[in-house]
Amino acid sequence: MKTTPFWTEECPRPADLPVSDLPERVDVAVIGSGYTGLNAAIALRKAGASVAVLEQQTIGWGASSRNGGMATTGLKEEMPNVFKRYGDEMGRAFWRWALDSIDHVEQMVEEEEIACNFSRSGHVTLAFKPSHYKHFAGEAQWFHDNLAYEDLWVVDKAQVRAEIGSNAYFGGIVDRNSAALHPARYVFGLAQAAARRGAHLVEHAEVTGLARTATGFRILTRKGEMQAGDVLMATNGYTGNVVPGLRRGIFPVGSYIITTEPLPLELQQELSPRGRMFFDSRHFLNYFRITPDGRMLFGGRHNLSPNLDLLESAQMMRRRMVEVFPALRDVPLTHTWTGRLGLTFDLMPHVGRVDGVAYAYGYAGHGVSVASYLGKEAGEMLAGKRATSLFAQIKHDRYPFTPYDKLYLPIVSQWFRFLDRVS
Ligand SMILES: Cc1cc2nc3c(=O)[nH]c(=O)nc-3n(C[C@H](O)[C@H](O)[C@H](O)COP(=O)(O)OP(=O)(O)OC[C@H]3O[C@@H](n4cnc5c(N)ncnc54)[C@H](O)[C@@H]3O)c2cc1C
């Protein structure tokens, strides 16, 4: 079994991707080359600004080439909580924004001709316990009443069998607007588009320090120094201490994925008759789907640590997969890998400035469309084409020191495990 992502084995970083050396000076330096950084770079180039995308590894290396490829509706924070916290009007605006974010991905894919298997296949949230299913009718009603959203509906235990070939669940909520894509094809397509539009893509250029100058920033990288008028940190779950105030507003969490060998077509259709994406209703949820080449991709975590052993996590994930789909008991696994999500304390994405440095991050496992759209908005703000973003208008909590990860994450993990047992 390989311990690298299946997606980048099937679609490696294109050999002809036009990467360059560090330019001397640009209008905006974007740090991080995932969906956030590349969408920002494209928006900046559309507005005529000069841009360098600086990546510590190779372009697209982070979560953007190793995720589940599920662009699902909403945000990580549940919509009723968003309404309670920010009020009805702002809540509706966040929901609309999240729907627009999927449209934005679709538009980018069309405009830039990115062949990344984008499809509006919809998703199903699956009730792990009868008590979870009991809440589903009320949840769906809440979406009808507060958002006039008619594109989701509840299916009971018998009906859910038309959505998924498993007896493990007590019903589900189907949402037809969510989209699936091949994450590596999408991120490398964005990189090609950014390069075509004139952005410098610089690999192996870890940024190690930023210093303010009279005209912007001096940027220290492993490849040397450069100048920029402005800087956008687009480092999400890989955010380090370059700007300590940014690190204190996010913590990295691991997510783990396995894939099987390609399944026979009849078995694919039996397990996922409508080609939906799935996740279950637990705190430590599992998410899964069939890949474009017919494998079962199964992801999740039983712990928030980013440092689990990949073979152990594969065994754990395999046990869960076989509980859901006993027919996969003897199907060999081909890949096990991990990547980092960026969690914020309020489970909301944030965009703004800390110590003069612009940033956009905090997607918490819900970043395929949200990072793309917030990256575009951040780019437009830096180019002076947009005054603000909804996510710039909400409070962003930061903690006074960073070792909280080590204290906080094990406590949260225990709490989630407790909730999954009792609720
Ligand atoms: C296993 C997994 C499964 C997921 N599944 C889903 C899913 O199905 N649906 C969904 O919506 N979301 C999912 N996500 C989340 C989604 O992938 C992320 O939210 C999104 O990719 C974040 O994009 P980004 O551009 O902000 O960050 P990334 O793509 O993580 O890019 C950040 C980049 O910054 C670089 N970097 C960091 N520090 C520096 C530095 N100092 N100098 C230079 N470069 C630096 C890193 O090397 C990295 O390449 C998943 C994430 C993981 C890990």
C-alpha cells in the first residue's frame, strides 16, 4: 500500500508547468499554492497586478491536491448556529455566499477549461444513529423555512437504500447542489491558468520571514529575498510562525484517506447508485465517494492529531469502511495518506490583516469551494477591486500562545468521542 495520495499518482504535477525563479519585486506575493493562493493570483492578474506565488514544496502540494474532492453546500459551522451567532440577515448572506462558491468553482472550471471531473452529483448526510435521524426532519424544515431552500430532502431508512448500498444508516438528507471533482486535476488546472495569465509560480521557496519596508515587504525565502507591495498568506492548515498572530488564530488538524483498487462497475453502482458523495452524522465523521476511476475513497479520523501512523490509520479506516460496505471486505487497499485542515475556534473561515499581512484561511475540511471563492475575494480586495468580504466583517478569535494545540486538541478529541458514544 502506498503512503502518498492516489490523486497525485493519477495526476502528478504537470511536467510542463511553467515555474520560475524569484522575481525581484511584485505588487503582491501570495504565500501558499493551493485553492486560496491560486484563485487569489488569478483574480490579481485579471486586475493587472503583478504576482508571485511562493510555495515551500511543489505547486499544489498541500491539502488542495489530497482532499476528498467534495464541494458540498454550506460552511463547516452548521447554518442554524451561523444564524444564532450573526443574525438572520447575515446568516442568509453566508448561505448564499456558500452556494455561490460552488458556482464559482464551476465557472473557473469552464472558463479555464480545467478537465477535473466536475459534476453536480449531490451529497447525502447519513444518520449514524436513530436519534440522529429523528433530528433530520426538523433540520430540513429549518432550511425550507429560513432559507427557502428546496434542494434538500429527507430520506428514511428504506429510501436511503436507493442512495447507498449499505444497511448501516437510519436515513439521510440528500442535497442535490453539491459537486464532486478530482482535486489534483483542479489545483494543477488553476496553476496552469495562473501561469498563463502571467503569475510567477515559485517552488521550493519556503518563506521564513517578512519585514516591513517603506514600500511594502521584504520577503525572506529559502531561495533568496524579494520585495512585494503586499503579502497574502494562503497557508491554511500549514500555517507556521512567519506571522505569529496568524498562527494563533488557527490550528492544524489531520484528516486521513484510503482508496481501494478500482471496483467492478456493477459493484460501484450497487454501493453508490446515484454517484453521490457521502458523510455521516458523527463528530468524528467519515466521508466517502467513488473516484472517477471507480475506487472507493474513504476518509475521516478518530483523533485530531496530524501525526498518526498512516498504516495504522488505514487499518482503522478499513474497519469502518467494511462496517459500512461488507462487500469491500476482501478488496485490496492501494493508498493511504493524510493532509492538514485548518480549524478556527468558531469553525468559520476568516480573511483580513494581521500586522499588515493579508490572510485568508480556516476552512475546516470544507475548503474545496470555500477556499476557492475566498481566495478570489482576497485577491480582488488586494487589487482594490472589492471593498470587503462577508468574512472580513466577523470577529476572529486568537489565543495568546500556540502550544494550545497540544493541550486543546486531545481534550476536544475526548469530548467528540464522548458525544459520539452518547448522543
Ligand atoms: C485529507 C483531506 C480531505 C479533505 N476533504 C475535503 C473535501 O472533501 N471537501 C472540502 O471542501 N474540503 C476538504 N478538505 C479541505 C480542503 O482540502 C482545504 O480546505 C483546502 O484545500 C485549503 O486550500 P488552501 O489553498 O487554503 O491550503 P493548502 O491547499 O493546504 O495550501 C497551503 C500551501 O501553503 C504552503 N505553505 C505553508 N507555509 C508556507 C511557507 N512558509 N512558505 C511557502 N509555502 C508555504 C503549503 O506547503 C501548502 O502547499 C480536505 C482536506 C484534507 C487534508
